[in-house]
Amino acid sequence: ETQRPRVLVTRAVFPDIVTQLARVAEVEATPDDAIHTPAQLRLRLRGKHGAFITNSERIDAQLLDACPDLRVVSTMTVGVDHIDLAACAARGVVVTHTPDVLTETTADFGMALLLAAARQMGDAERYLRAGQWRKWRYDLFAGSDVHGTTLGVVGMGRIGQAIARRAALGFNMRVLYHNRSRLAAGIEQDCRAAYRTLDELLAQSQHVLLALPYSPAARHLIGARELALMPPGSTLVNIARGGVVDEAALADALRRGHLGAAGLDVFEGEPAINPVLLDAPRVVLTPHIASASIPTRRAMVQLAVDNLIAVLQGRSAITPISA
Ligand code: 8YV
């Protein structure tokens, strides 16, 4: 009797979806949400053929060498910077991710974070909850407008384009974008977006939103020099990866009053947060929840499970990604 493949599920996610894996594999689930150390992950993945992971688990050459039976890694993320794609390809390990199912939910959140930051909603709520609201003031948490202003989108992929449509069509914003490659004119027309170099985008945008895929080349893409290019009082929103922004430089730009506001959903070293951000003014901080609506998180888990089942049954992956 052929042995059924063995699969590790590294996170406690929707059991009614994960149980579908039992149709084709022996499943080792994870009852809690403890973060795996690399050694724990290697130990648990040894002898397994498939892995369900999130961006809390890193897949690198050392792990792959310790787990030679691994045939497929299915991540419940669209970003894959936690996976060494070249090392997986070199070992014939299929990698799948969850694009498209999260695009609109994440784009909604990108606009929400932009509005919350520009209009100082974080500081305003803390002020009210602290019992400090005593009287009306004409300029109480008076922030900057979003409608009719210029939004610079860095990373005009699926999520960036969904945000550009919301900005242009919903808020009458002028959209500039910077991308590794220039988009087809049709898309520019659809999003009413114009291509700019990064420096031009930073200098010409009242609000800048980061939605680019992360790689070591993108680390600290936005540092002190780039922040200084942004107009005084402008807004920076990051829904990409924490490493894209030099957080100390950002906190300094906020404290000095150069930057009007920031909205961050991702952080270097998350879930640990750089203390300079916790003390900075006019910044809205959220715990990596941009794709977190129940329907979307269910769709992501379902797609990740469907990818595992397909590959373990010898069929093509639904949404593979390669280096
Ligand atoms: C994930 C994300 O849900 O998809 C990504 O790349 O960052 C989020 O949508 C989050 O990382 C938890 O897995």
C-alpha cells in the first residue's frame, strides 16, 4: 500500500479548511500560534513532504537540506521574501503562494491606513481615551486632506493597482507610480497613473504608499535621504514589508515635524516593534492586518490548502511562484 504523504501545518488556522488535507495526506497540525524557531521548524519538517506556512516561518537552504523529503511549500501569503526560491528550485521543491484572493481587502486597508494617518486618527483616539478632550478647538488634530491630492504608489503590482483605482476613482487623486518596470499604457489610463522615478515620485506626492514586493535590494529603500525629498507635511504609508523603511529615520522625520504623518502595518523584526516608532508622534501602527478580513483569510487558507493537495496528488500547482 503506497504511503500517504505527510504534511506539516505550522499555524492554527481555520480547522474546517485544514481538515480537507486529510483526504490526501497525514497532517501534523499546530494547535497554537507559537512562532517556530528555525531549529523547531527543521525538527517538525523532517520527514514531511508538504508544508503550510506563513511569513513567520523561513524556508532556506539549511532547512531544505535537513528536510530532503519536502516536495512542496505552500505559503499563506502573497509575499515570499521568507522563502529562498532559488534554493527551493535547485532542490525541485515547488513553492506556492496566495495572490489575487487578498488584493481587494489589502487595497481597502491601504486606503484606510492612508486616511487614518493623514487625518491623525491614532493620536486623536488616544487623546479621547485618555480623557483629555475638554473643549472644541478649531485645529484639534487637524490633519491633511486626501481627496484631490497626489498619491505616489511605490510598487504598482496587483495591490498597488487596486489602491490606485480607489485613489483615482474614489478620492479623485492624481496617481503617480514607481515600479521596476513601466506598466502598459492601458493600465496607466485605467488607474489614471503616471510613471515617475522614485526621487520624482517622492518630491511630487503629498502621500506616498509602499506596496512593493520585498527583497534585500529593497531594504531601507526609504531612508533619511528619501524622506527629505518628500514635501513638508506629507504622509508615508507602508503595507509592503517593514524592511523597506529605515524606521529610525522615519521616527526622526516625524519628531522633527518634517513628515506630516505615517501609517505602518509592517515592521522590521515584527512582532517586535522598534521603540522609536512607539514614541513617535502622528503615526498609526497596526499589527500586519492588511489582508485580515475573515472571508479573505479563509480564501487564502483555502488556496494554500488547494495548492498542497494539487501538488501532492501529482497535479500542477494552482498559484506557483518561482525565482
Ligand atoms: C499575510 C502578507 O496574511 O500576504 C502577505 O504577503 O503579508 C499578509 O497578507 C500575513 O503575512 C500573514 O500571513
